[in-house]
Amino acid sequence: MLKPDELLEHLRRAKQGDEKSKDVIFTNNTPLIKSIIRRFTGKGVEYDDLYQIACIGFLKAINNFDESFGVKFSTYTVPMVIGEIKRYMRDNGAIKVSRTLKILANKINKYIDAFSAEHNVQPSVEDIAEKFGVTQDEVVVAIDSARMPVSIFDKFEDDEEGSELINKITCTDGEEKILDKIHLSNIIEHLNERERKIIVMRFFRDRTQTEIAEDLGVSQVQVSRLENKIIDKIRIEYQK
């Protein structure tokens, strides 16, 4: 992993068009890029495509990074890459539902909820068709369209602010906490195999130092010393 001063020097050269410096920065940040991509796998976009889009976002981060702001490059890079992937997924969704159909489906769902709350029974297809002045077939198509898988980056058509679906999903982690997790994941991936194994067993699988010692064939005291050294190493990398 590049030291902070080395990274800044390569960033300066890269912004001046030095392709070798760009390659060095890419190579040293590949784990970070992959850790971001994992958040978007399984959502209808091939991994290779996600990687290419993430690299475009990463290149933008290199070109636009301003060291005078005093922000770590990784902290600046993560939202740039995430934003690039979001835009791609929003603009290239595999399944498209027309704006008119989405609006009708939203109105029908709200009507069904209100009707059910008032009458303790759901309205019939005939009732819905009459309410909105459409055919019964159109009601069925609209209701079915609401069940179709859509992108979490689609917008609510009847929302004046154009909010995306993802903004309606409750998340207990704030953006800063998410970035911290990605940064820590990147640091852990750079540990050697033994160090990574100790961290995973100790803090992700709740294994005791004695259990880890038995697994590694060393003493509990050795595990304790190794654990402290690894934690110090992670703390130093995190503060860079």
C-alpha cells in the first residue's frame, strides 16, 4: 500500500497525464474498488460491467481530487465510484415500466390501502376501474407492474422531488459509518493471511484467544501479542 506522501505524488503526476502513476494508483486501490462493487452485485448487472463503471468513477476521482481540502483520497473516492455505479444502474435498468403505468399503479395501491382501512375489505377490480376511469384489464396490468422487479434507483413518479426508491429504504448506518466500514474492509484485505485469519476469528466469529491459539498451534500469549500488533497496524492505516 502506498504511503500518504507517495500517493499524493502519484496523484499530482496522474492529474498531469502520467499514465504510469494512474496505473500505480489503480493497482494499489483495486481492493477498495472491489469492496465497493460487492455492494451492487446480484442486482442485474454483470460483475465485469460493474468493475468497468467503477473504474470510470475512480478515474474521475483521480482527476477531480483536490488535496488542499485535507480529505483522504479514499474518503473522496468512495462516493464518486458509488455515484457512477448508481447512475449506470438507474439509466440502464433491465426492466422498464412506463411513467403512466407507474403513476396509475401508485394511485391504485394508495386507493386500495385507503379503501381497505375504511371498509375492512379490499376493493374489487370493477370498483378500481370505475374509480380511475380505466378498463379492468388496465387495472390488472397496473397492479402486476407494481410487482415487477425494478431498480432501487427508480424514481417515485408522483414525488415532486423525484426521490429514488433507495431513499425510502430504512438504514441504521449513516454515510460516514458506511465509508468507515468500506475503509476498514480495505485495510483488512491488505493484511497477510495469518493476520487476517486472527482478526476474522476474533472479531467476526467471536472466537476466544485460547481457541485461536489451538487452531494456529501457538500459545494464547502469542495470540494476544499478535492481536495487539495487528490492531495497532490497522489503527495506523486507518488514521492515514
